[in-house]
Amino acid sequence: MAGSGRLAVGTLPWPGWVRGSGPAVLSRLRDAAVVRPGFLSAAEEETLSRELEPELRRRRYEYDHWDAAIHGFRETEKSRWSEASRAILQRVQAAAFSPGQTLLSSVHVLDLEPRGYIKPHVDSIKFCGATIAGLSLLSPSVMRLVHTQEPGEWLELLLEPGSLYILRYCPAGEPPPHQGSARYDFSHEILRDEESFFGERRVPRGRRISVICRSLPEGMESGEPGQPPPAC
């Protein structure tokens, strides 16, 4: 099992934050599955959390999802932000998305209770495009990616509070070995508390909020109505 710590371990450009089944998958996904720890300052994390809390508090935690991907969650789509939060999201856009990419106008906010989790899934191309970027707030967690056709190929991302993760498609035009698709070829999940290990390290799960920006699906106009959000 990927979380057992007994398989091959390697790192991407940020040692200690990414581990995988072997050097080949680590190299192939070097630019396609990225973790940027410490992307947010403590003050920025507090700014986002404080702005989101009143809206989230009005919602109940749910235990089923329209595509059965999430357990123990509440969520919302948010398009209006304070000036301080907009500045943070603009930094996410600059860090994670190419200049030619258009983002969905609504940002997906997902609140997992301490025992909540996200099951393995690949986000539908109907709902988001080639790049997904998420800020992690409040609690550390482990995201596991597993190849949909070769389950022996896996990657795990340690997502500390204040970190940014990026899942993207790096097309074949990129110079080798930077071609890869964490976005389309690998399922991803957030491990439940009892399974939350990063190698030998126990990563206790608390309440986790993720703030997720997505590129526009191919063929969708930016003014079209919102689609059901993915479970990232």
C-alpha cells in the first residue's frame, strides 16, 4: 500500500513534501504535480479562513455527494471576495496557471470535517480544464495520486496548512522528461484520518478547508453557468 512507507521514496523540487513509487513517476510528474509549502503566510491563511467561516457555518456537513466522491463535507462556490483575499487568489493564478488559461469565475471551497475524506476520483473534463490549484487551510493532510491504468504507479503529496498544490496536464510538446498528466491519468484523494500517513510519518487530520481554482473546461465560454464542482 502506498501509505505504508515500504515502497520506493523520492522527492520533487521541494524535498520532504512529495514521495512516490519510483524515480520514473517522480520525474514524469515533476511539473505536473507540484506542492509549494508555505505559499500563504499565517496572516493570509487567517484572512481566508475568517472570510469563509460565516458562509460555511450556515451549512451542514453532508455524508454523500452527487458523484459519491466525498464524505463528511460542506462546500460552496464563491465569486465575490474581499480585496485582501482577491490579492491572494491573484497570486495563485500567477503561480499555477499559464497566461493563456482562463479560470472559472467561481472558486470552489470545500470544508472537510476531521473524519471527512475524499475518495479516489478524476475530475470530469466537463467541469474543469487542464489545471487545478488548491490552497490548504487549518489542517495538514495527505493527497494520494494513483495511475488509473497502472495502480503500482503512485505519488503522495504532503499538504501542510498554507500550502498550494497544483495538478496539471503537461502536454507532449514539453521537453522530456517533463511530459505527464497528474490531471487526467491519475486519480487523487484526500486520505481519511486513520490512513493519514506520509511514509512513516503520521499526519493527524483535523478540519480542513481547501480553496480551489480551476481552469475553464475546453469549449466552455467564461460566461456560461457554473457546473457542479469537482472534489479536490
